Amino acid sequence: MATVLARARMARLARIRPPLTHPGGARNGNGISPRPRPLNDNMATSTPASAPGPVPASKPLGSLSVSPLSLGGNVFGWTADTTTSFEVLDAFTAAGGNFVDTADAYSFFAPGNKGGESEAIIGDWHTARGRRSDLVIATKVGALPERKGLSAATIKAAVDESLTRLRTDYIDLYYTHYDDESVEVSEIISTLDELVKAGKVREIGASNISPERLRESLEFSDREGLAKYVAVQPHYNLVSRDTYEGPLRDVAAQHGLGAMPYYGLASGFLTGKYRPGTDVESARSGKAAEHLATERGRRVLAALDEVAERHGAEQATVALAWLAAQPTVTAPIASARTVAQLPALMALSTLRLTKEDVSQLTEASE
């Protein structure tokens, strides 16, 4: 019976839209496809309250073409075992998704884990399914305890270990997980440029970095003619806006970076399942429930409920659609620890928020 239900869920997901094809395209002598510009179609010339256009089936990110949702792989090997992770990846790709986010550090923080579990599951999945060319894999360096920081030696050792776990000879998007201010940006960028030239990495990005260091890195790349960040991964959602809006987003917009917000659903709070008097069984329930104690959190929930009711949509879909409508955002990141959680995430590609919807949510979150 469980197998029948799982297949039914996957069939519903597959009807959302046909699968994306791999970006492919001609490559230069370094094995890297030429980079189209602009990098994304949510540039900062619009305002958060402007009328959002249709969500395209794929969006450009440097030389890559990515689905409008990035599937968070942080749960693979943590709250989702290998079998369930495979089912989630099957359903995600069947529904047209191709963009998967992970890190070498996932999930060393879970009891019994040492890190690299998520990368290994993704590598085993695409190998078993023969689907490597259908995925855009983003991973990160710098947070794994035994590969901490961003020295040249650390990055070079870490990327080879990630390639081994991912069972691939290239990484589509390689992020610095946390900035390491003890290392000059010249060393970090020069090392990443070596990886690009070697064909180990196609594009580079930065997560958890200050506006000043991001700008310095981008200007160094421009000045020296080296690989340049095309992506930034900030903490950003309806109840955490100042973690991206402002100077960091301004730098991203000025240089044409695409943003992939993490914690897009605020650890599950923006799914609407956390309510006063409810008890949700989740590894992240404590962090999500904290938002209930704030006036802004309650305002946002009320606005989500109203917009979701108007569209016959789930609150999670609305929260992700608000993110997708923001300047510079290319693809919000959200994870699913079961196949049943995927439809609300994948519905991002079909939900059309009005200008009034976006304004209502923006005002509630201020």
C-alpha cells in the first residue's frame, strides 16, 4: 500500500511540468560553458511590491540553467535516510527539478555522522539512476570540522573529497560555506579560479559573507580577470529580511549575482504548521516555534493564511513565491524529508502572486 501511495504522489508531482534538460551547451578549453548575461531575470530594477511575472521553468545562473526551486540536501542522511532520500530525489526530478543544494559539512552535526553523508547519497542516487547530466549540483566548502576554513590547501583537499563522495568529475556550483576572514580574498578567489580552470568546478558562489568582503572578492575577480562569484546564498525569508536586504543585496544586484536564499521556510515556520498549542515532531521545531512568540511572526502567519486561501495554495508555496518575487532571487532553497512534503514546494513554479499579494506579505513582515 505504501508503495502505491508513493507512486501516486510522484505521479502528481510529475504532472506539474515536464523535466528540465541539463544546461549542456558548448564548452571552452577549460570545459566550462560560456556565461550568458544577465545572470537572472529578477534584477534589482524592480521593487518587492511590483507585479511578479510568470515563474519560468528554468532560470539562468552563470553558465547554468536551474529550476526555480533548489532542493535542500541538508536532510539527506540526517532526518531522511537513504531510501527516503532516493524517493525524494526521484520525485523532485520527475516533477522537473534539477537544482540540488548540499555541503561537505552535511550532516556532521547529527549523532553518528561525520559529514559528507548528504553528498554521498546524492552521488549514489545519480549513479544508480544514470542522471548526473540531469542535475545541477551545488555544494560548499569551509564548514566541515576537519576541513575548516578557506585556505588554498583546505579548498583543494575539500573539493577532491566532495568530488569523490558525489561520484562525479565536476561540481556545477561551488560555494564558500562561511567566509574565512583570516584568508585574503586574493587567495580564496585565485584558488577557486584554479578549480574552474581545471574543470573541477563550473561556477562559484559565496554563502554567509559580509557585503564588504563580497564586494572585495568581486572587484578582485574583475581586476585580475579570474573566476567570479555568480551566486550568493543568504539567510532570507519573510521573518528574516535584514539578513539579506540592504547592503548585501545591493552588492549582489550591482554585480548581477543570483541569490539562493536558505532557511526559505524559516525552519518550517512558514509552512503554517506551527500554531499556538500545537506540537510538531521535527528536528527543527524549537527554532521554528520561536517565531510564534513574536508579533511579526503572527502577522506573517495571518497574511500567509489569507493569501493561501485566495489562491487555494499552501502557506509554504506562498512563502516561497514571495521570495521568488524579490529582486536578485533566482531559486529559493527548501528541503523535503518525505515525498509528501514536495508538492507544496514544487507548486512554486505554478503559483502566480498578484502585486497586492506581494505587498500584503511584505507589509506583514515589516
